[in-house]
Amino acid sequence: MDKLHKALDFCIRHQTILGYSIVSLLTAASEHIFSSVVFKCPCNSKNMLYGSVFLIVPAFILFLLGYMVNARTWRLLTGSCPPEKRCSCSPWGVCARYCLILVPVTAKASVAPLTWIAVALLRASFYECAASGSSLIKNLVCKDKGQECHKLMVKLPCDEKLSEKISSEFLALQAQSQLIGWFLIASIMTVALISTCISRCCSPVSYLQLKFWKIYLKKEQELFEIKAQEHATRLAEINMNCFFEATDPAPFQTPSNEDWRKVSFLYTFNSQEQYYSMIHKYVNTNRGNSVRFGEGHQNPPGLGFVDEENASESGF
């Protein structure tokens, strides 16, 4: 039992890394299935299109899914264009206003598509098919070899005997693909390390306070779920009793639309007065009616987890 608790504690403490690892493994497994079972290079003039589609389109779909499942995306967009402001609300204006906030969302959404592309390049089948139909590659490989070489190139991924006949060119395509794949992986790791270092260096709070902050947010959201369920249950019971018993409802305090809107704002950091969430800020600024509620600067990169934690626990 003690080992189980230790394992659960390890998973909770490293849930972000484990989450990215699971996504990467699932993406790599999906790529393997696609390349082994679904992918069949046509070995004709459509090689370039067919190989490129299998390399890029699934990555693009995974990128869109990454945006869809990211909690911060919906926290950012929900209520951005309410009906009363619909005429003056521009999608381009919303994107421009939240461009900086969308950068970390984009980075997280890129994990799966970049994994797909990297694994596909290392396996080389998609690239071989696409490259064998590329006029640029054919001109480089078949330089001074005549038109017959151009015709053989498109059949290269499908004919083992042909690949043995011109093995140097075949291996060159594999080598190109794998070199690009390793370069992509090295670039991703370098950018990730540099971004993490910059984010931590620019954090306005210390390491231990950051740790406390995450613990507070977790507990706040756990209590929010409990209180929200209790409150919703009581309100539903009152309404059902009034409906079936034909009585008038007793007064029941529920946060107003304005209250919900205030606590749903994206978090803004104020170095003068420390608030750990928008609810914390709301209750300490006279229910959001104080001038101090609107004070604060845009959330620093190191504190992006505040909005993500709130949104993910709310189920969006």
C-alpha cells in the first residue's frame, strides 16, 4: 500500500512530464500503425502529394486537437464576444489581443504534431515516398543520368530489386529523412530547455512560493468543485420542490453573472499585493468592486499555470 501511495505521489508531482510523455508515445504508436498498415506509396507521379499528405496533414489535425483539449484556450475565448457586444467584436481583434497568451498554448499544442513529424522522419517511409516524386530531388539524384533515372525514382519506394540496383540513391533518401528527424528533435529539445530557463528566470516569485502557489490552486479547485456541487444540488432541490409542491421559492443566494465574469478573468499579477487566483483577488477587493481588482500586469510567463489550473479543474 505504501508503494502505491509513493507511485501516486510521483505521478501527481510529475503529471505534466508524464502527460507529455504519454501523448508522445501514443502519437509514435499511431504513426507506426499508419506507416505499416495504412500507408501505401503509389509509386507514380503522385508520390510527392501522397507522401506529403501523410507527413503533414495528421500533424496538422493533432495540432488542432491540441488547441481543442487545452483548457486555457476555452478560458480565453469563453465570453469574449457576448451577444451585446457581437457587432463590435472582431475575431481578428480577439486574436491580436490575446496573441501573447496563446504562445504557451501553441507550444503545448505542438507536442503531438512535432512528435508525429519527428517519428515519421526517423522511419523515413513518408519522406522516401514524397522525395522520390520531388522534381528537386530527382534533378539532384539523376544529374547526368538521363530521363530513365527520373522514371525509376518514382518506383524506388515500392521495388526492392530496384532499390538494390540503385542502392546509393535509396539510402541517400533514408539518410536525408533521418538526419532531418534528428535535427528536428535536437531543435525542439533546445528550444524547450531555453524557454523553460527563461520562464523560470523571469518568474516574479521564488521557487518555494511557486510550489506553495500550485498547492493552493489545487486545494482551491478541489473546494470549488465540492462547493459548486453542493450549491447546485441545493438549488436544484429547491426548484424541484417548488415545482411539484406549487410553492414560491425561498431566497437563495447565487453568484450573479457579473460575479462569475469577474472570477473568470485571466489572472493578472500584482507585485504590490499578492493574490493566488482571481477568486482570492475577488474576495479581498470587496467582491471585485474595489479599484484594486482591476490593477495588475499581464500574467508573466512563469505564472501561466494559474489560468490553466483553474480551467482544467473546471472541466473546460
